[in-house]
Amino acid sequence: MLKNNLKYIPLLTLLIVIGCAKRGTITGGLKDSIAPVLKMSFPKNFSSNFKENEIKLVFDENIKLKNLNKQLVISPPMKNEPLIAPTSATKYLTIKIKDTLLPNTTYSFNFGQSIADNNEGNPFNQFKYVFSTGSYIDSLTLGGKVKDAYSKEVESFVSVMLYEANDAFNDSIVYKESPRYITNTLDSMKTFKLENLKAGKYLLVAMKDKNSNNKFNPREDKIGFIKDYITIPTDTTYELSLFKETSAFKGYRTVQASGNRLLMGYEGNMKQTNSRPKIALKNNSETLATIVTQFPKKDSLQIWYKPLKVDSLALEVTKNKYSANFVLKIKDQKKDSLNISALSAGTLNFRDRFTLESATPLVSFDNTKIKLTANDSIPVAFTSEYDDFNQKLFFDFKKEPSEKYSFTILPGALTDFYEKSNDTLIYNVNTKSTAEYGNLRVILQNVKKFPVIVELTNAKGDLIASEYSESNTTVDFNLVEPAVYSLRLIYDENKNKIYDSGNYLEKRYAEEVIYFSKEIDVRANWDVEQVFDVSLPYTLEPKKK
């Protein structure tokens, strides 16, 4: 009997060892998911008759500060930023005020999500420390939302401001002074709420403040505003549309780019001919022949001139009330030469134009020396159009599906500003079958007024196709490449066929842009019909035929 029991001793020993090993395993406990809590503050939060220059905050656990410079919003703004310390892990924060506080004013320190526990980073969301230098805390509020006037998504960290419309107020205050009250949409919200306000009349402004100085810089910042003053208290919810102003033309220092070309930076809009400046290049009293073009993808103008031996040239630039003069020392540099390249290589989509780009400005064209053939032999009729400002030559012709085309440009067909002509150029392109494209028909509903611009954009927001309608509520985008698109409508107020931004001082809003609420999937060999009710925040699903 004892002998039989002894044979189980090794098994029991093994089980005991395994059990001991399990009892010794460290699990680490539950993950901390609780945000820090403010235990006390000196002076007490929401104090009145505040006269201190230092605030102390005490938390229930060690906290750390994250992105304080972005997250912290002080309203009203202080000219001298307070000193907040320490920046290391601590249960205590001190705020040393380095500014003279306004009398009878409620101040708010909104920390956003900058305070978090030291271990897991759980944020103390939207913690506010509030005090008043007067006998009571102002308690009125104002809410609303922010959107971008043109883009589908609004940027993060948009400031929303109130300027007091008192006797000293004028419209230029947004350029020079800080607002009376301010809040911020932070990095995830499109709505805003201004709190602890006093009753009164105000200008309401939203700003994407690149310099974080609470002042409007039209060259860098976006702005949105409500034209009429608002009166607080109010139950109205306001919507602010941010736009980037189109700056008035201004030229910058001009440099010599080559032996026959100058380069001048600028700010302003160059989309239309009447928005471009007058430029005169002079050698003493003689005005030289020039051609002015756009430098590709840069806010710079190219001033082309015939080479000459001089030490310096003078440049006069005028546009409306703007006038400037530049003097340039001219050096002997390598000259630009004629070079033609095709922007459309390989496959030519049905909605695209065959396009040539010239390195120097073209001045004459001989279409009799340009031949377009299909299948290497069949002549195809075409028309051409030259964009002299962008140095692009466009060809239009009737494209057939699954076809091969060849452009032969014989010597002397194209002549540039310097009387140089092309050598023989040959470009081959082909088209796809129509089954490799999709068709999109957009049915507009509840359009307030015409004309409108209807645009298709890709996932990156790039403009793919555009249609202009003066009365039609059916807009067709035929033979578009298979992709997922976004759709928007622009009310073209001034009927110039382009989107126009707003202007703060002119109290002019940007032209209204309405986005279709969903993406539209256009697939190969599909016909998609989409109802776009521009009065609704949502629309029906695409209907496929």
C-alpha cells in the first residue's frame, strides 16, 4: 500500500512547484483611466474681488503639462503672459500674473486638455480657473460653430473673439488690439463657447491665427466675422466661415534670373487679366519690349526682355493705387532658350486637352506646319489656343475611344519672343475605351440663385472637373476616371466664373460654398445619378442606372 502511494510523490512535487510559480506572477493591476481632480486652489476658484498676483492649484495626484502654449486660452488676453510652473511632474501649479488686471473684469484660464495625470496621460478636460476683479462673476455665454468658407474641413485651433463695440471701437481694432474675450476650438472641435461674458454690444470674429498674437495678419491668417454687431445676452447660435483674403497686389524685390529674364515676387490675385499689374522695363529713358508671364507654381512674375549690354535696368510696376520702382544691376548670365515639352504624355483622358509648355514665351504659330493623325495616317482636324500668361499651348480635337494619335510639329511651327523656332517634334498619345470611365449626372435641387459653379474634387481636395451653370439644374460630368469624389456648389455672386474670397474691411463675405455631405463613388462603366439638394445637410444615396 505504502509502495503504491510513493509512486505519486514526484507528480505531487511537480504540481506544487507549478502552483508556487503561478502565485509569484506579477499582473500590474488595472490601468488608471481617471483624470486628475483639483483638490483646492488659492485663491478659491470663481473668486470675486481678486487682488492677488499669484494663484496656486493643488491636484489629487501628480500631473504633467502638455502643449500648454496651444491649449491654454486666457480671456481676456493678457499683454504679458503669466508664468506657469513647474513644468515637471507635480501635484502643484503656480500661476504668476505679470500683467495689470482690468477693473471689474471676469478672467478665465481655460487649460483645454493640457493638464493630464503623469502616469497614463488622462486629461483634465477643459479645466477652467475663473476669477473677477469686481464684485461678481460675469456669467453670460455665447455659442456657435466654425467652418471653412471654401475647404471641406476647417483647421484646428481656431480662435473665436469678441471685441467690445464701445466709443473707442473701430473696424481696424482686429489688426491692432487684443479682443475683450477669446476662446479656441482646440484640435478636435468645430464648435465654440464663450463664457463668463458681460452684457453689451460686440463684434464677433473667428481667426486662424498663425502667429498666435490675437491680431489679424491678412497675409497669413484666415478670418471669419458677423457683419452686424451682436448683443449679449442672446439665444442665437452663430456660424462663422473662415476665409483667406485675396491681398491687393504688391511687388517685392526683383532679381535677375538669367541673361534675358527677371523674377519678381508678388502677393495678390493673378487669375484674371484685369488683376495683373502694368510693368515697364527701362534702359534710361528707353522702354524695352517685354513679355510678363507667371512663374510655375510660385507667386512670382517672369519679365522677359531682349538681351542687351547694360549695367542696370529700371523697373516700374503699377496696379491701381500701388506703384513701385526697382533698379537692378544686370550681369552677363546664361540665357534661357526655346524648349517645348508635352504635359500630356501616354494616355490622354477624354476631359483633358493635349498641352505643350514652352520654356520661353511663344509669339507666333503656324498651324499649317502642325499635323495630327490617327492610326499613323488619318488626318484629324484640331484647333489650338495659347495661354500667353502661363506659356501653355492647348490643342482641342474630337477624341475617339481606343485610338492612337500622333502630333508632328515641323520646324518653324512655333516661334518664341527671341525669334527662335522649334526643330521637328513628335508626340504620341492614346485614348482608352469609354468603358474604362464613368459618368456622373448631378441633379441640383433648391438652388437659391444662378449662376453656380459645380466642382468635383478628389480625395486630396484637388479640383478634377468644373461645370458652370446659368440656369440648368442638371450638370453632367461625363467620362471621368474611376475614383471617389467630393462634390461642391459655389454661388457665383459676381458672375466671373471663379470662386471669390471675402474681405474684412469691406464687410464682404466669401462666396457661399455648399458641399455634398457624402463622397460619390464613380466606377468604370457606371452611370451615376446623384441628387444634390443644396438646402439640406444631407442627401440621398447615389442611384445607379
